[in-house]
Amino acid sequence: MSVKPITPAEATAQKRKAIPDVVIECWNAAIAKKWTSNRSTVTIKQDDIVKDIMVAIKETMPDIKRSDIFDNGWMDIEPIYRAHGWKVSYDKPGYNEFYDAFYQFSKK
């Protein structure tokens, strides 16, 4: 067998390469903006980060649509941040629930 299955570490690295730097910069800025030493968790609403990404990426990709962010997997950042020392969770409303989808970041 000349091709071997991908490892979790390799999958995370490939995922990171597929996400534009500007997207990670938006996530980093959102986390840093809300992070304080006396808080154990940072909550980022999905709609807020998507808006930030749309604004930031318009310069290099003027034809980008909101759906492209999801279709390209740019919101699937959990493994990337987990590999860098964060506990990351994502929650979205289920059937008959009404609240904003959000990500939570806390120290491992």
C-alpha cells in the first residue's frame, strides 16, 4: 500500500492550509477582543464572526457569498484551535429552539 490513511494531526494541518489566513485572523481577533484573565470562557456568535469574515475577505474575494464560508469549511475551526490549547464547543438551536448559534472557547 503506497498511500496511507491520514492521521488526525495531518487532517488538522491540511484543514488549516485550506482556510485563508484572513479567516484565522478574524477568529483570533474575536477571541482576543472578548478574552480577559478573569473569564474562563469566550463566547462568539456565529453570525458575528461570519460578518467579520465577510468584511475582511471582500478585498481579496469580492464575489464571496455567505454560503461560500460554510461550503468551504471555514467555520470548522474547532480542531485547529483544539490543537493550540483551546477547548472549543459549538452549539446551534435544534428543532423548536430559538437562540443564536455560537462557539465557546476556554483554556484546556
